[in-house]
Amino acid sequence: MTHISLTAPIPLQKVLLATDFSEASVAAVGHAAAVARSYQGTVDVVHVIVPEVYWWAPPESLPSIEEGIEIWAEQKMKALLASERLRDIPHDGIIEHGEIWDVVRGHIGDTIRCFLLLLERHPVRPRPCSLLELRLVIPLSRR
């Protein structure tokens, strides 16, 4: 086993929590808050409304479906951000339309020196809280 020693603490200014508002992803709020608290960072909670939700809808019903999905997501985000676990942590909620990774990658950005991405759910293990992936993402310089 290889050990890595760090001479300086890793500056985790932001914790990005991608959520689908499932039981498992709501449980990840506590983990995100704990990491942010440890590093005096902030938590950004991101929910992505993917295009697939509209595939089977007739075109004339798309505006009402989109409005309903947005209202549902806003209500869920409001409840999640009101969590006691985030009470003493600076946090923000973000709801966007698009592909999940494109939206998440857009929030990692070049200006953050170090970012911790928390994802809670695994397609092979659908049980709540069955797997917590912690990925350290260090953005590369602009190309």
C-alpha cells in the first residue's frame, strides 16, 4: 500500500453535492456538511433536470410538464436546504436543465483550487446509503 504525505492541508473551499432528492442523496447532506465544516467551506447542492424526462410527452404538453417538474424540484430543494445539518454551513441550491455531468462540471470550474464531489447512489446497489463515493477533483488549468 502506498501512503501519501501532505505538507499542507488540502483547501476544500466548496463541497458540491449532486442530488436527485432520493432518500440516499438526502442522507448525503450530513456527509457534505461535515466535510464543509471540517474545512470551513461551503456546500453547493445541485439538482439537474435531465432531458429524458420529456421524451415520452406530447409536444403540446411540454410547457406544463416542465413547469410541474420545476415546481417539484424547487420545493424539494427548499426542504433540503432547510435541513438542520446545513444550519451552520454556508450553502446554496442550484437547479438546472441539462446532462448531469455537463452541469456538475460547469460548477467545478477553473477558479476553485480544489473541489470535493459527493455522489450518493450507485446503479448496481440501489439501496439507500449503500455507497458513498468521494471524489477529489482538482481542475486542470484552462486549455
